[in-house]
Amino acid sequence: MLETSTRLLALLSLLQLPGGLSGSEIAARLDVSTRTVRNDIGRLRTLGYPVDARRGSTGHYRLGAGASLPPLLLDDEEAVAVAIGLSSAGGVNGIESSSARALAKLEQVLPDRLRRQVRAVHRAVSQAPENLDTNVEDPEVDPAALACVASAIRDRHWLRFDYQDQQVRVEPYRLVNWRRRWYLVARDPVAATWRSFRLDWMRLRMPTHRVFEPTEFPGGDYTAFVLRDVASTGWTVHARFLVFAPADEVLSRINPTVGVVEAVDERTCVLVTGSDSYEVMAVYIGMLGLDFEIREPAELVAHLRELGSRYLNSIA
């Protein structure tokens, strides 16, 4: 049988398991009686740990939410995983400094063997830039805005914000993170249409606290919807091309998430796509390997003319 202090730490670790455990399950794992389990849970409560208890056939104990953050017990693999995750966090404004502080606190309480392991990983690994497909810096999202949107989704509250010079009021449903960008999938309650919104383009207004009745999302796949919608609405610049090839051939040469292809006839189709800049778009349309004609915008036409002249001048 474990000593009381060691047993309390082991019990605290068990109480943090998802779903909780019954008194008999805890007793079996600690090799004690259920009465001892009840007494130990009373001791934890006296120390300020909020232990929730549910009675009945599905009864269980688990650590609840309290007024302050209690010490969390992690096994070896969990501690290393958290430390590595904190060291590579990014994409949200200010998250690097917050992660560095949390990592420093975690390393202070890690056993020496785990601290050495975490530091060895830090020293042995170099993190290469993730943004290699665009000449535009990745946007960063305000963590407060991210939390506000997530809360509105949780509480089923209408969300109001300014977006590309328009005031928008929507029913928020899901946050999707893709290619280092955050998107909100939401429904316009007036037009009954679905759309994705980039969080770094949103300026939130005061919370509405107005509850809406959820509507089933068509198809159920929020991520797939964002990947399709971004092609026509979620980039900084968009373009329309007339491609002199069948739609099926164009679709076989591109990732369906980066463009929308509409057949014109058996030999031509229209490709609607977007990018962070005209420079990046010029690269990708060239990689298509098919003849095309730019329908819009005029700025891309001018850029390709300049680019074409530069290429021709490079030929000896």
C-alpha cells in the first residue's frame, strides 16, 4: 500500500483522467478500500482541490473546475509532449511569449531526467520556416478575439463584426485552422447562407448575448467547406482565368481546395482561384501547364506582362 502523501498524488493524477473513475476503480488501482478512497478525496477537498462526485450506476469521481488552477500531474510522455508543443507554438499574436513563460514554469517542476530530455530536444532540433509558399507574412490572430469567437460558438450566441468594410451578423458554428490561418464557419440567418470568414480580417463588436437555434450544417464537414470557400472568398487577391482545356483535365492538375472550376464547353473552362499576392498567383497559374487567358483582375494582367518581359529578356 502506498504512503498517504504518495497515494494522494496518485489519486490526484487519476482524478484528472477524462470521464472520471468510480470509487471501486480508483480503489483497485491504488490497492486500497473504497472507504480509504472517500477519506482521501475528503483530504484533497480540504486542501482546496474541487473533486466532483456523481452517484448512481454511472457514478464517478473527477477533478472539477475551481477558482484557481491546481497543480496538474503529467506522466513522462505527457510532460515531454506539452513541453515540445509549447516550444513550437505560433500563429496567434503573443502566443510565443505566453508559451515561453509556461514552458519555463513547466521545466522548473520537471524531474531532472525529463528536464534533460526536453532540453536535449530543444538543442538538437532546428525549426525551419513554415511559410515557404508565399511572399506575404503570415497573419497573426488576437488571442482575445479567438477566445471571444470560440465562446460565441459554445454559447450559441449571434456574432457581430466588421468585415471588409461591411457590418456582419452571423450564427457562428466552427473555427478551422488551415495553412497558418484561422477561419470561422458561420451562417447568415437572414439569407440562410453559409460562409467562411478569416479571423485576421474581422473586427469584433460588442457581444450580442442573443441565443440562436442551431441549424444542421449541410454535409457536416466544416473543414472541407472552408477549403472550397477560401478559393473564391478567403484570399487577399482573387482571379478568374479562362483555361483552354476540359474542366476534368484542370481538376486533375490542381488541388480542388485551391480553386473552383466551371466548365464552359468540352474544350474550355473557367478557373476561379486566389492567393496572398499576384506574384504567388503568377507562379501557380504557370505551373498549371495549360494555355489560359486572364479575365480579371487588371492588376494581374499588368504583373504577368512585366513578368513575361523579364523572362524574355533573360533569354540570350
